[in-house]
Amino acid sequence: MRQTNGQQPDTRPSDHVVDVRQVVKTYESAAGRFVALAGLDLAVSRGRFVAIIGKSGSGKSTLINMITGIDRPSSGEIVVAGTAVHRLNEEQIALWRGRTVGVIFQFFQLLPTLTALENVMLPMDYDGRYPRAERPDRAMHLLDLVGMADAAHQLPPLLSGGQQQSIAIARALANDPPLLAADEPTGNLDAKTAVRVFHLFETLADQGKTILMVTHDNDLARRAQETVELADGQIVGQWRNGVNGR
């Protein structure tokens, strides 16, 4: 594989968007050493919608942070879309993440002084993949995709939680990343809105996006194509879910 933009190439199978191998993450504190991930292995193929479940402290968010490059493993390997993320420096990670991973947070993380349209355009401004003249139209297309075109010129604080989360998903799609990583994206939403957001993830997976979703909602998790269960920093269960596990 050809190396580009300072990214470290890898020879993992091309059908794996995510390949986590023997990843260990430990934290040191005054209370002692805490093992958040304990030699974890995970492979996720292209176009799969995977829910990650487990009790509080099981390692769910830590795993997402490893995969997205927000945090670094103590040991082990993390390869995402052909790039060995664990080998990148901070500058390389920022460039890689902007093009490869759309991160969706529980608390939306929209800039309150920018309109919905401007929030969606922001990743494009940093990455430079799309010409400046094309960015407003692309941002509007993405807002339309998530049903928020009518709110394009509104500020986030004036919108509901579900509306803000939909805009956050549009922003995550701005640079057309192969992977979406969502950490409790429905945690602050009412049940009806959570289902609508989940349906949007299903549609994106059908269109070829790979989606990792951390959730505490086991009912939603069972509707993903696959479920991964964590406990004590290890995978204790992994299965396909009925019809959606196709």
C-alpha cells in the first residue's frame, strides 16, 4: 500500500475497516494502576453497523477513543482504513481523523455561535478535500440527508436535542469518511428521536458506511447488524443480530 500524507501503510485485509489487535490500555493514578482494555482483538468489515455494549467501566468509550485516535494504546496495534493509527504522531492523527473518521458525541459538540450549515462546513474547511465553492452545497445536501435542511441557518441552541444530533451526524459525514464512530449518540434523546437517529445509521450502513456505536440501550443494540459486548476491558460476546445481521 502506498504511503500518503505521512500516514503509515499497513497490509491488513482490505475488507476490514477496523482491525484492533491485542490492544492494552492502562491508566496510572494515585489509587494505582487501572486496566481499561486487556489485550482486546476486534475486526470490523466494511459496511457493517456494530453496536458496542457493556456495563459502565467495561471499556466501551476507551475502545472508541483508541479507534478514533483520541487516545493511544499502551500496547497493541490499531489499523483503521489501512492506516496504522498507533504509529502516527499528533499532527498526523489530526489529518488522518479529519478524512477517515466521523466522530459523533453524546453531547453533540456543535459550535453554538455557528449556524447548522456553518457547523457542517467546518470539517471541510480544515481538510480541504472539497473546493471552497462546493462546500455550501455539500453541507446543504448533508443537512437534507438528515432531515435538517430547513434549519440550515439556525443556531444550535435554538434547536432540540434530536435536531442537534442530526446536525452532528451531518457534520461527521462532511468529508465522506469510511468510518463513523458514535459514543452514546442517543443517550440524551427521547425514545422516538433515538429511533429516528438509529434509522439514519441503518441507512448509512446500507450505503456502505461502517458504523461503530457505543450504547447502553440493549434494545437498540439488538437492531444493529452485529453486537459486541465488553466486560473488564475484554470482549465477552460477539454476535450477529437476526435479519439485520445479514
